[in-house]
Amino acid sequence: MTEITTAELEALRGIPGIIGRYAAAIPEGDLDVRRSDDAWTVREHLYHIADVQEMLLGRMRTIIEQDEPVIEPFFPQGDPGIAAKYGSVREAMEAYRDCRERQLRLLESAPPEAMRREAAHRAYRHYSLPVLVTHMLFHEYWHMYRIEELWLTRDEYFS
């Protein structure tokens, strides 16, 4: 993959609105339901989506600005301070949208050679701006699937 398609850019542009609108429909009382000790809550999924955006923006900058970029793997752990960082789902979604706009501006202004540049990443065979963009989309939709499952699926389904 050596390019980012218009469809991918439009998906990146649109997904914060989709997630934000969906999140706004979830009652406050359903945001912190934990189905098992090792499962995230809806709020944790939403805060995670917002929280990783700055890291992803940094990865974009690294690939664009460095001739031989190296990307460090990221394995999220539960961050007890994340709730204080955002305060509310609305604030987290605003931060997500704001960072996404900066990501899009950066991607749209990236020189063509940056699209072809391979970054070293221990967890991936290939890593580039186009790979990063598809990873972002898949990652966000995966979390949305988990959020839908937490919010709408009946508890007895999990028994």
C-alpha cells in the first residue's frame, strides 16, 4: 500500500461523528457497566479511542519527518488517570474530533514520498502512513463493535 485513498480519508473524517453520536445516545448509567473483571467498560473504550489519537498523530509526524522512522509498539493497559484527563464522554469525544482534524491536515499535506516510506515497527511486517490509516479505522470500528456489544447485548447472552 503506497497511498491513502479518498475513501479512507473520508472515513477518518466521518468516524468521530459516528462514534460521538452513538456515544451520546448511551445512558450515563450504562457507561461504566463491567461484564467481567478483564473487560473494559463503554467509558473505557471511548476514553481509549480519544486518548490514542495524540500518539497516532505523533506516529504520523515521525513517518513524515524522518528518513528512517522507527515506531514503538503500544500495548494499552488500564489507565486509572484517564477519567481525570477527560472528565466526561463529551469532553473525550471533543478531544478526539479535534485531534482527528489535526491528523487529517497533516495527512493531506504530507509529501508523496512520505506515503511510500516504510517505518520499522517490531509488531508489524510493514508499517507506513497508508497502513497506519487503515489500522486507525479498523481499531476504531473494533472498539465500536465492543461498545455496541456492551450496551445493547443482553447479559444472559454472555452466560
